[in-house]
Amino acid sequence: MARALTNALLLRSILNAPDPAAAYLQHALKRTTQQFCAQYSCTPQGVNEGSCLEFAGAIRAACIGTKMRMQESGPPHCFIEHNGKFYDAECHQGVCDWHELPFFKRLASN
């Protein structure tokens, strides 16, 4: 019963959001990041550094309208694009420039 109520409240908050698709995407990113971290005993950074292709594929399958993007120069990284913003396991709120994802910011600082 409590789980059904929690799911109903989550659905209501997503549907009442200014951009329901973005709200659902952020929920899916958070949930999938938690699942991957538990499955692989790692942090979100660890997901990005070892399972980003699988992670992005899971998000792509769950969220209509998302696109998988792969940056192959330097260490490769797979991430999600949706409505002009870029997302990965560390960045659920999205950024307007994929260079601003934490994965790439770490590379730039080294």
C-alpha cells in the first residue's frame, strides 16, 4: 500500500512538472544511477568510468525522445541528450554543453 502511494505521488509530481518529460528523465536517471551503483558497488563516477554505455542504453530504453551520444576523442564516454541538454550518471539536472558534464570537466582539469 505504501509503495503504491509513493508511486502515485511520484507520478503526480512528474505530471504536474513544467516539463513532464524532463522530470521523468531526471527520475529515471536517479533511479538507474542508484541501481547501477548497487549492482557494481561503485559511485556515480564509477558508473561513468566503467559502465556508461550500458547506463546510457538503459536510460535510452526507458525514456522516449532521448539520444545516446558517444565522445570518442580521449577516454570515450557515452551520455544522454534530450531537448538540447546532456545527462549522465553524475549529472541528473543536465547541462547545455556536454563539455560541462563532470566526466569531461575532470579530464580538462588533469
